[in-house]
Amino acid sequence: MSAASRPADVITVRGLRKSYGAHEVVRGIDLTVSRGEVFAFLGPNGAGKTTTVEILEGYRARSAGEVSVLGEDPAGAGREWRGRIGLVLQSCTMPAELSVRELVALYAGFYPAPRDIDETIDLVGLGGQADQRISSLSGGQVRRMEVALALIGDPELIFLDEPTTGFDPAARQNAWEVIANLKAIGKTIFLTTHYMDEAQRLADRVAVIAAGAIVAEGTPATLGGRDQARSIISFTLPAGAETAALPAALASDARVADGRVRLETDAPASTLHELTSWALARGDELTDLAVSRPTLEDVYLALTAEDVGESS
Amino acid sequence: MSEAALFSRQFRVDMLRFWRNTQSRYFTILLPIVFLVIFAAIFKGVTVVEGHVMKLTTFYVPGIMAMGLISASYVNLTQAVVTRREGGELKRLRGTPLPAAYVICSRAAVGVVIAVVMAVILLVIGNVAYGVPVPHALGALLVAIVVGAAAFACVGFAVSTVITTVEAAAPATNLTVLPLYFISGVFVPERQIPAFLRDIAEVFPIYHLARALREPFIEAHGGPFAAGDIAVLILWGVVSLAVAARRFRWTPSDES
């Protein structure tokens, strides 16, 4: 293994490339995931996200670069290595003829030191359905079943490829708790998702891939310079007031859209002070006054705006 | 868990899935039985097989046995493999430490075991309802069943590699067997089949399976072993296995 990997690194990727014919879908990416970390890998469909994940999982061969997952090259890794990882694939039908417990028990037998079967079923919230046939489960329940199968081998590293797609809000909260619990007991999680709130809530670190290249990497709070970004103050102009009536320092920055004024500022406290002093002097309350920061979603959309990804 | 236990558990679960699948139960278990009853009711009298007179009811027991065997080890297996591959189930299994060979061999073993069970059911019905004698050479019959089912399972794995959608699996498998049943001496005695059709049938394994299963029922032969036909079945199995080994995919066809 020539990739310079520290023991604390569960995944190390250097210069990874993947081409299909003349079309290069992954164009030289570097990634490092440390033990115990929840790493979220974000990107639009067609950006190379699933290709990258499947190379890490050992499903696809790479065209170039170095990859080490749990100290081995996934392209040649064997049975023992497979026993140390857990998978939730993007889409997978389950054996309709088996019950939840029968399938979890079957998978438990594949691994050298599996978790307790009923405890794992309870963990994903299927305790009440343990004896039901999989054909009778809802879509969200089947997805939770997949999470149970990913966990049953008690793996060190878990790949979750869009684990909560199709979940209702309650089921998503539930899944987030499961994932947070996994992190708490020291599992390393490689997560892909389309939901920015999911990445925000779960991830220690986030990387964004667009058009086959990593365009940003960082914590959810700092991604794309989010923490440095300007605050936005917005409000509706009081009846009869014009933008020109605002204090001079604000009027020059103000932009009006749909009757709302938007002010971008590096100094929210002083800007607000000036604005509210002005409003109070006029006897106005600015009842819909709002101060906002760019969300992870805003940053993500800005980062991936140029990548007109083909859907995969 | 020991390797033997790991395989036997996989096999038990595959058997359970076969049995709980409505389509498997009806098409693989019930349909051949219904066919035997219908053929025995419609066609009375005798035919001549390799110079020996044979009651038509006796002719139909190994014939329908061939149909049941093919249904279990080829039609049902191919459809199951395509469905599990296209749905992503095989891909998911490849992501576990379970060796690939266990997945393949377990499903093939289900085909062989169901073929043997079907043969027993048809033998019993034939004997009780129509007085068809149970062959003395049961060992030769069992060899023909096991070799035949294993060969057709290999053909199934090979054919599964050219079927790319779940929707195509049932028509493709049925289309490859139904016309051959008629010209291979399964539904119609061989001597009633025009020579040019029989020449076509001889190329394919169904003709040889029907002959190999029928041979022990020719009383005058005292239950010989249809070595030539068994050899053709083995050849089909080996060639199919080579094709399957080259072409078999674990991932859905729409994933490059």
C-alpha cells in the first residue's frame, strides 16, 4: 500500500480516476476519512458520486489512482475485508418470501461476529414487524431493513448510499438517531445524501463532488466559506417609504425584490442597529424583519450550479 | 459457522423461498401433475419405443418428469436468477463475506432437489393411478435426473446472462422449452414426430433428457443406462457453465 495512510485513516483516496470509454466520470479526486468519523459525500446525480462509492465498496474497478479502505485495496479485497464493512446500496429489492427476522438471521450467519438479531431489528424500528414477510413492508420499512442488514455484521465501516430517500419525516428522524448512535459507538460512516439537513445534522465532514471533481470540503459549518459569508437582513418597506428614505449607509446596499428589501452585511449588529433606529424614529415595527445566514443548501447549490449533471 | 453449515443454511433458505413463491408452486409443482393427468386421460393405448411396446401412460411418466425437471432446474432457476440480479439482490450478496460459489451452487441444488421430488411424485401418481411400473433400475433413473437437472441448471445460468430485464425472463425461458417439448418426445411419442423435426430436436438437450429418463422404463431392457444421452447432457452442462463463467454478472443490467 503506497498511499500514505495513517492508522487512524479508514479511507484514503489519492488521484482517483474512472473513465467509461472516452468519458471520464471521476477526474482525479482525493479523500480521507478518519476512524469514527461521519463523512458525507454530496453531489448531484451524474457527478460521479455513486461511481466513487462503488469503487470504495469494491464493486467497480478504477482507471487510475490509489485507494485504501480499511488498509486494503477494495479491488482485490477478500472475504475477511467484506466482513468488516456494512452496506446500504442505493436500490436493492429484498427477498419477498422471507420474514424480517429470517433475512436478518441469514445475513447474521455470513459474518464472523454478528450483532444480536432481535436487538438489531429493534434498533431500526422494525421490532413490531419482525415476523412479517418482507413483501408486506412499506418502502420506508424496506429501507430500514437494509440498514439492519448493513449493521448485522457489526462492521467497522458502513457505507450508506442515500439511506433515507423515500422516508417520511418521522422515519428520517428515527434513522438519524440510529446513525448518530452508530457514531457514538465508534463506527466510521461514509454517507451520500441529497438532503442537506441530513448532512448538516449527521456529518463531521462534508465533501462536494461536481462533474467528477471535489469542489469543496470541510465541516458542514464552514463548507464553501459558509462561516465567512455575509449575513442577509430582509424586511418589507413600511407603507409609503421608499428605498431612498433608508439611512444613506444602507440605501446603497439595499436591493428590492417583490417588495422586500435585502441587505447583505459583514456587520449584522451595526447594520441592524442603524435600521431599527431608523424604523423606530418613523414609528414602524418592521414586523417581518429577518436575519439569515446562507444554509448548507445555499452553499451546495452555488457550488454545483455549473455542473449540469445528467441524471444517473 | 462452519462452511458446511453456511452452505446448508443458504440452501435451506433458497428452498424455503422456492416453496413460498406462488409462481414456483403452481408452475413447477402443480402444472406437471396436471399435465400428466390430462395426457393420461386423453391418450390411451400403446406406442413403440426403441422397438419395444410401451403403454402411453408409461410413456408419459418420464416425459412429464422431464418437463418437471426442466421447469425446476431451468425455467424457475433462470427466472429467479434474473429477478434477483436485476433487483440488486445478487449485488447486495456480493457485498457480504458469503462466497459467490455458495450463492450459485445453492440455487442449483434447489433445482436438483425439486427435480428429484417431482420425479418421486410423478412415479407415485403413475403407479397408483395408472399402474405404471416403478423401474427396477431406480439408480440409473436417479443418475439421469441428477445429471439432467445439474446440466439444465448450468444452461439456466448461461441463458440468464442474455436476459436483461425481469419482464423478459418468463417469455424467454418458456419460448426456449415449449416448442422443444413437442418435438423432443416429451408430449408426443418420438415415432409420431417427422424426421426433420426430430433432427432439430436432437441438437438440444431436452430430447436427450427425455430419452435418458425413459430408458429405465423400457422393461425389456431391464433398466439400462442411456450413456450416450447422458454424455450429451453433460456436454451441454459443461459448455453452458463455461459460457456462464465468462458472462455472469452480479449487478443489474442497467449498471455499466
